[in-house]
Amino acid sequence: MLKVDEINVYYGNIQALKGVSLEINQGEIVTLIGANGAGKSTLLKAISGLLKPKQGEIMYLNQSIAGKPAQTIVKQGISHVPEGRRVFANMTVEENLELGAFLRNDKDGIRQDFEKVYELFPRLLERRKQLSGTLSGGEQQMLAMGRALMARPRLLLLDEPSMGLSPLLVKTIFRIIEEINETGTTILLVEQNANMALSIADRAYVIETGRVVLSGTADELNASDQVRMAYLGGH
Ligand SMILES: Nc1ncnc2c1ncn2[C@@H]1O[C@H](COP(=O)(O)OP(=O)(O)O)[C@@H](O)[C@H]1O
Ligand SMILES: [Mg+2]
């Protein structure tokens, strides 16, 4: 479905991604593991069109998307839930969800997707008239995910969805990620919580200072000493 081929991404003179390659097959949950500053968010931004790779190629459903405008990429079926949620605080839950569908004009489909999102996140239905800035962190994460789903993505990019949430909410969010995947959405998940991420992922990539240093099935990486020592608490 997605093939990232040897991309280099820079911030000014600083090279944040150094020849990164990765593949995602339709239907998979793929997770990206790495320390703070490794380049995980940069990779998601390059895929969703927020950053343009200087070299390399990104193919999505056999079409090049590298350097295309973010709006075009959303239309083609890739939605990005950025780190830190970024919901519009002064708009209601419902208005934020509507915004997620702003590139669509299939009214019936949009109505169906509202129902799906409210089914997935009953909390959002209860709070649909509430200003988003007044939601808890977990509810804002749900809203950010719901908003991305309103674009009806085939590939969903999630950047640290569990950050700052209580253990109970982390479990809820991970369960919902699995549910979204089961309904046919392919997922690229960035997580600091490598244990949880590997528990739901099919495959994983480990990224260190802008390079992929290891990849394999989730089971393989779970069993790797290198991964256990560096990312799974060394057990
Ligand atoms: N807007 C920016 N300007 C300059 N450097 C940046 C910017 N964003 C990220 N970086 C740098 O790029 C590298 C990768 O960052 P990032 O992709 O955010 O890492 P991660 O998401 O894995 O924590 C880091 O060294 C970071 O300091
Ligand atoms: Mg990040």
C-alpha cells in the first residue's frame, strides 16, 4: 500500500531522516519505535505531505506522493493524527469532526461516518456540543482520531496517541486502534510505549537518529535482545 524509499528529510541544514525506507501492506498495523528525537514524527510528516523529502520516493497505491500538497494526500486516503492532538479548542466536538470531512461532499457518507465515530467514541457523542478546549486529554485524543476518521482514510497515521494518558485510557485507545484496523483501515502507529505498540502491531521498525536500524514482525522484535534492552525496559 505504501512504500517509502530511501528518503532524506532536512530542517534547514539539519538532516532528520537519512535514507529511510519502509513498507506498509494493506490491512496491517505497523509501528515505529524510537527514542525522542529519532525522527518518527518527521517520517509521518513526510508521508502526509507536511514536509517534503529532499531525496527519495514515497509511493502510495502505486502513485508517487512525495512532495504533494497535504490536502491532495488526504484526498487520496491518508489521514494524520499529529502529536499533541491539535483540536480546535474554541469549536465544539461536532464542529471539529465536521472539519475532518471538509474535503468531501458525499453527504450520506459523511452522516454515516459521524455515526461510526460516535459508535467508536461514545464519549464524543455525549459531548458533541461541548467546546473541545474543555475536554480532558484522553477525550481530545479521541476527538483528534475521530476527526481523522471523518476523512474516511485508508491509511491512518497516529503520532503518539497514548502520550500523557492514564494507564486505563491508554488501554482504551489501543483497543480502539485495533477496532479501527479491524474495520479495514491500515495503520502506521508511532509510540513511545513500545510494549503496547508491539502487542497490537503486525510489524515494526526501529528508528535511531534518522535511520531505520531494525525491522521485523512484532514477535521478532519482541524477542530481540537489542529491542528489549533499549525499548522494553530490559526484561
Ligand atoms: N521544526 C524543526 N526544526 C528543526 N529541527 C527539528 C524540527 N522538528 C524536529 N527537528 C529535529 O529533527 C529530529 C527528529 O525529530 P522528530 O521527528 O520530532 O523526532 P521524534 O518524533 O522521533 O521524537 C530531532 O533532532 C529534532 O530536534
Ligand atoms: Mg515525535
